[in-house]
Amino acid sequence: MITASPGARITPSAHAPMTDWRQLWREAVTDAAELLGLLGLPHLARQLPPADAGFQLRVPRGFVARMRHGDARDPLLLQVLPQLAELDEVAGFVVDAVGDLAARETQGVLHKYHGRALLIASGSCAINCRYCFRRHFPYGEEMAAAGQWRQALEHLRRDDSISELILSGGDPLALATSKLEELSRGLADLPHVTRLRIHTRLPVVLPERIDPAFTAWLAALPLQKVVVLHANHANELDERVDTACARLRDTGASLFNQSVLLRGVNDDAEVLAGLSERLFAAGVLPYYLHQLDRVQGTAHFEVDDIRALALMEALRARLPGYLVPRLVREVGGEASKRPV
Ligand SMILES: *Cc1c(COP(=O)(O)O)cnc(C)c1O
Ligand code: SF4
């Protein structure tokens, strides 16, 4: 007769209690005056644009905790705080800067580059970044209805030149893991798709999203896995983000980062070098540094190409080549991102 050994039992206290990421998502700060109060900057509330300039503030509390108290120029705060400058009309800054947003929304699949198809898997984000095209496209929560998976998978099935599926959005990790499981079941009979790439800001802004159910799903996928994070400043990475990255790497995924070059946030060689170093410490390689899409309401973030190139020069002078991101711009109708 076998008796259970008490010593073999897993005690719940052996695991730190984990807050459910959906709860943290719901508890995000959505009131600009509250955010300023939390940061000891209540006087700045007088300078807020009405109704958040049409794009609601949203920022998880864990991300707020990484902002410097009392600093109106904090690089994380500047990425999320509505500004009066967003109301300025600036020539060349338009609602649909990337040009294909309407098409994206109806089709859900973007197949612009050879071998790679991009699926708009979710319209939601845990954070609202002021510089993002999403400010004009408040997609619904449920982009990834079953019908849309079907449409995307149909497209992949018809074209065996596609070897990589990119999940993007919005943020694809806004989807419940059960939704991602649905998608991967659909991929099972598409032998030419050998890589899955996920573009996500969640491991940075809400690292609790990288929970055991998600990592189990990712680890079990019979595909090569690539995760492209999105961080713009070293201060966005803390120990929780390190943990999320370590868990992602444990699934066998390769980790990269893309950033957007933003005036006042990271348009400084020291800051960009610090970001690359910090990413590498977390096991992440810098991939792209994007020139801003010229989206209405974002002109105050723009860095001109001359300065951007000078920053790249300074980065090359101080970093190993593998820590220097590629400076690129998205231009409609081209076969790849265009190097600046
Ligand atoms: C950016 C992008 C990709 C990925 O391009 P890479 O250069 O491979 O990172 C793929 N499809 C679309 C539509 C894109 O915008
Ligand atoms: S898509 Fe990315 S950049 Fe845009 S709001 Fe969402 S997380 Fe921010």
C-alpha cells in the first residue's frame, strides 16, 4: 500500500501569490488628474487638454510605479500623459498616417512583405501611448472573432510562400490564452508556417501577463517563436519585466525590442545606449528604432532625420554592433521597412 508522503506535497505558500493580469488590466489608471496626483504633480492638471484630446489616458499601475515622483519630464509619463500640443493641427500629420488602416480593420490580415503575414489579432492595449496611430482607431475589444481567425488561416493556407505569422494589434497578448490556443490549433495543419512572431508591449507594461498558462502555450507550440517587445526607455524595465523576459526565453522564444524615437523621451544618445544595455541585461536584443508615423496629434514627438542619424552615429560609437537598433520608417507600398 502506498501512502502519501506529506513532504512530497506542494504547499501553496511555495509560490508567491500571483495577481491575475486581467484584474491588473482593469485597475489601470484612466484619469489624468488621478495620475498627476499619484506622481505629486497635481498642479499640472490645469494644462490637460479637454477629454484627453480624444484618446483616453490608460496606464497600468505597475508602469506608473516606474515613473519618477514629482518629475513633469519623466520619460514614461510623457508617453502616456495627454498634452495640449496634441490639439495642434500640423501640416503633414494626418489621421491615417500608415495609409492602410481601413484595410487592416476589415481584413485583419496584412500581407505586405515577402514570407511574412501580419494578423491584427486584437485592437486592445493595456496602455495608451500618445504617439500611436491607435489614437484615431479605437478598435473594438473583439477583433479576433472566430470568423476572423478563419479568414486569416484561409489566407495562410492559400499562400505557401508565407513561413512566418506575425501577431500584432493593438496588443495580441490582450487576448485570453484560450483565444491564442484556438489560433494555434488552426495553425497545426499549415506545414509551411514555421515561425510565429508576437509583437507585444504587454511584457513591459503589464509583465504579469506572462503567466504559467501563457508560457505553457508558447512552449508547446511546434514552431520557432519570436517575441518583439516594445520599450522606449530603460526606466520601463524593472525586475518584473526581467522575470517576464526570462519566462519568455524559457519557452524557447527569441526576444527582440522595437522602440519609437520620441522627442523628450529618448532622443538622446545616452538614453538610447542605456536602453540597449538594459534590454540586453534582460536577454533582449534591440531590433528597430522607428521614426514616428506622422499621425495627427503627435507632431510634438517628432525628431527630424538629421538628428536621428546623428544619434545613430553616436550609438555606433559607443555600443557593440549587436546593441545598435536599425533606424527605419514605415512607408506605404515598399517591400520592407525603409532604412533612414
Ligand atoms: C513591420 C511589418 C512586418 C515585419 O517586418 P520585419 O521587417 O520582418 O520586422 C510585416 N508585415 C507588416 C505589414 C509590417 O508592417
Ligand atoms: S499599439 Fe503599441 S504603441 Fe500603440 S497604444 Fe498599443 S501598446 Fe502603445
